[in-house]
Amino acid sequence: MSRKVIPIQVVGSTTQQAQPMVGKPKWLKVRAPMSKEYQNITNMMRDLKLNTVCEEASCPNIGDCWKQGSATFMILGKVCTRTCAFCDVATGKPDEVDPNEAVNLAKAVAEIGLKHVVITSVDRDDLKDGGAGHYATVIKELRARQPEVTIEILTPDFQRKPDSCLDTIMEAKPDIFNHNLETVPRLYRSIRPGARYFTSLRLLQRAKEIDPTVVTKSGIMLGLGEERDEVLQVLDDMREANIDILTLGQYLRPSEAHHPVMKYWTPEEFDDFKYIAENKGFGMVASGPLVRSSFHADEVFQALKLRQ
């Protein structure tokens, strides 16, 4: 049975002159994290000197995920070498890489009882390999201590770094290789000034070429000023790069210093993008206002495996 797609008005060339949105709609309201599990994970992260993107990026789902015993670890410190207009992670001169981080992360995984681990990082343009070697060390440590755990990594783009950086990571055999495109090409200069759209796209494609068995994943945020047709073109580009899993979520402005929200896409519009993306051939699609790259990552991965 065919499904009716709700028509969405496209502003056209006037998008860049559109006024920022004021006030969040009701579907974006979330409760403040107060569970016992949330506090326990918070204390453990402090004790082991670990960082989570949940905290550093002010994720709205932190209460839900931590209550379920799920967390996304952020390695290579908590200071980024880039200044993206959407991101709440601190920017500046990073600290030295913690040599105990891999072991401590494996301990945390065991203590929380995770079956699926998501590992991301800040951009480390100051390192010769962009942190690729450290990613490999963390993956290998987890494999040695927690062999039953599935490992998902969400990496930087390694722009202007040797091609061997990606080889180093892929040799460590992550189960999922994730790198977010974040937005449409037209907005890269203002939203991701230190990145290049086709560099990111090619990174994902190369990961699949190096290891055809790896699951590749990427996502974009909506509400930064993109047009519907631009989003659909990005989905086509992703499929050309053989990306398996897609995530689509609403951009939420972390502070007045960040890029304003240009539109709050409705849950129905996110449903339509999901329907379209599935018909384009993605193995799994998570699309909704509060969806983030690592939100319910284990469930999405397991659902993909059941389909294969």
C-alpha cells in the first residue's frame, strides 16, 4: 500500500535570510536527568577520569540513555581543535592524551555492563595521525577485556592526515564505523568551517572499501537552514557511498553563541524522511526530533543485523 508523503513548503533561495526560531515546540521537551543510574555513571566517569559526549555536547537524551545504562565515551580529551557552529564541546589547545584511557574505558564498560559501546572523540588536528592510533588502542583493549561487546566508533574526518590513519583504525576491526556529515554541503562554510563535505563522504566510502563487512553509519542535523531537496540529495550521496545506517535529528542550539535554529521540523516531517530514506535503500533509519547519532545505538544495530 502506498504511503502519502506530507508536502513540505520549500523556502528556496530565501532560506539564508529566514529568521531564527524562538521557543521550542512541545515535542522537544525532556525531563531533567535525576535517576540513580545517572548519578552512578556520573560518579564512575569522574573516578576513572573519563569523558562522555553526552555531557560535553549537552545531549538532551542523557537522562534516558544513562538510566538504561548506556553512554557514549569521548576519548582524546575534552578540548577540540575545531570550532563548529553547532557544537557545545570546548575549543582550544588540547591536553596530552591520557595513556590510561583505554584501560579505564574498558573498566567502565565492564562495570556498567554494556553490550554495545559507542566511542567518539574531539578533533585532534594537533596530532600527526589525528588520534587514529589511540582509537585503535582503545578498540584492541576492549576486544581483549570484553570480547563479547560490539564496538561502534564515531570518528573525526582525519582531514589533511595520511590515508594510513583510516587503515590503522579499520585494522582494529570496529563493528560500526560512524562519521557524521552533520549538514548539507551549502552550509559547511558556516557550520563546519574546518571540514569538507566530500572529504567526510569519501572517508565513509573508504571504510567500506577497506572492510566490506563493517557497518557504516552517518547522520545529519535538521534546522540549520537546509532545504528539503538538499537533505534528499545528501541521502542520495550517502547511498552512493554505501552507508548502511542513517540518523536524522533536530538541531538544538546549545547557547546564544552558537548557530540559531532556523526551523523546528515536525515529527511528521521526520517520519517522511524516514520513509523516503528506507525506500532509497538504507538498512536502518532512525529519524526523529530527539534522535542523535548514538541514541539507542545498540537497538538500531541489532535491528539491522536481524534484517541482514
